[in-house]
Amino acid sequence: MSLVTTLKHLEEARKIVLDGHRDLLSQRKLVERMEQKGRTADRELLLLEHLEKMQVRYVAHLDRLEKRLMDAVRPD
């Protein structure tokens, strides 16, 4: 993968991770509000678990891209 392509992918991955973080916070707040009101939040908890798993994958991908970039610019 070229350096330019890696940089584009890195930019996209950073945005996805930030968006995922925002979505996780929002979902956690929703679950918390529902539980405080005594409402069942089973579906919301399942979605939260799914979002957390996806975020782990997104962060791992971002880490790989950052490593690839560092390897590409590191002098031999």
C-alpha cells in the first residue's frame, strides 16, 4: 500500500474510531437512563455489547495502519 493510500486510510480510520467512541458514550447513557427508570434495557445492552466489540476491531485496525505508516517513514 502506498504512503498516500495509507494516510487516507488512517484519516478514515481515525474518524471511524472517534464516531464509534461517540456512539458508545451515547448508548451507555441510554442504557443508564433506562435502568434508572426501571425499564428493561436488554436490546440496548446487546447493541452496546456489539458496539464495544466493533470499537475494539476499529481501534486494532487503526493501530495497524499507524504501524504501517511508521514502518513506511522510518529510515532503514
